[in-house]
Amino acid sequence: MDLNLNVSGELTALQVMQDSPVIPVIVLTDVAQAVLMARALLAGGIRMLEVTLRTPQALACIEAIARDVPEAVVGAGTVRNAQDAQASAMAGARFIVSPGYTQALAQACRDVRLPLLPGVATASEIMMAQADSLSELKFFPAMQTGGPAMLKAWNGPFGDVRFCPTGGVTAANAMDFLSLPNVVCVGGSWLAPADALARGNWAQITALAFQASRLNVKAD
Ligand code: 3PG
């Protein structure tokens, strides 16, 4: 964790990616649990938190974390259109993650002054994102779309692009991605398992975050 990063200012996508080796992908249905979840992850050393817009309570959860856990940096995931981006910004999200790429979404994120980490799965999508000056991208769904081998292949033509592979990434295979030169971090839901959330097992979540925060051993 880069403790020198001023998390109160505007962030870049690269800063979001560089803060820890794993960005937890979180599905929340309860505002009270959201705050406890954020604190548990923070206690394990992870503060960049992606809360997915997949539940009716997601925006309220983002708002609660932004308000009650100021040491965390909460972003919105599963953002698919301009309206989602605007609502996320209003709720206090500090970054936006999307499963795919559209120019409309990129423009909306610029309008609300939030960094966008857009999902790509093909060379053409990378080229479209780069045409809009975006070179920090989420590779999604990473395992299902070719895994580390795909990223190795892309490092030739797209050596200037840095990726956050997400989708099918686990504690067991995260290093296969993190050891690649074009990977800055990975995203994954394994840090916030639904059963631990349901049982309020915050110690388990802190332990998972701690392990994840120590994953990256790439030499500079
Ligand atoms: C998702 O779409 O939920 C994210 O990509 C996380 O995927 P995962 O559950 O495979 O980590």
C-alpha cells in the first residue's frame, strides 16, 4: 500500500491499480455489512474496494463506505452506462470499473472526473480504449478469455497497456497473472466470500485480505 498516495484527491486508474495486488470485487446487499466489510478488508491492508452495482442496495453501500470508512477508497463496479457512472459519482465512488468498453461510458467518467478501468477481452477493444487515451484496462473475464497466455500474447502489440485481470482469478492462480510484466494488479471476489459475509466472519475476510496484500513479489 502506497501510504504516500493522497487518497483525498482525484485518482488515476494507475493509482487505483497500484495500491495493492488485488482489488476485491464485492457484492453487497446490506449497508451495515458494507461498512464492516470495508473495515475488515482495510484491517487486512487493502483499501481500494470495488462494490459492484449488482444489487438494489449497492449505491447505498458505496455511500456508507465513503462516509463511514474514509481510509478506504471505494469504487463502483459493473458500471455499464453513463447513468450508472453518474449515480456512482453521486454516491461517493472514487473510481469506476466496467465489464466492457464504450465511448459513452468513457465520456461519462471524464464528465464526473472519475478514473475508469474498462473491461476488454479482444485486441479491437484494446484499440478502441487506446483511441480514447486509456491504457490501463481490466482484462475480463480473464480466465475464461485466455488467462495468462492471452496477456503474454498481448504484450507484443500492446506493450504500453497495463492490465488488471479479473474473472476466475483466485488466491491459487493470482501469481500466474501478477508475475507478468503487463499486469499491475488483479481483481477478484475471493476476498469477500458470500458465506463469510453472511456469517459476519470479518476475521476471515481480514485474513484473506492480508494474504492478498502480500501476493506481489514482482521485482521492479
Ligand atoms: C465478477 O464479474 O464478479 C468479477 O469479475 C469477479 O469475478 P470472480 O468472482 O471470478 O473473481
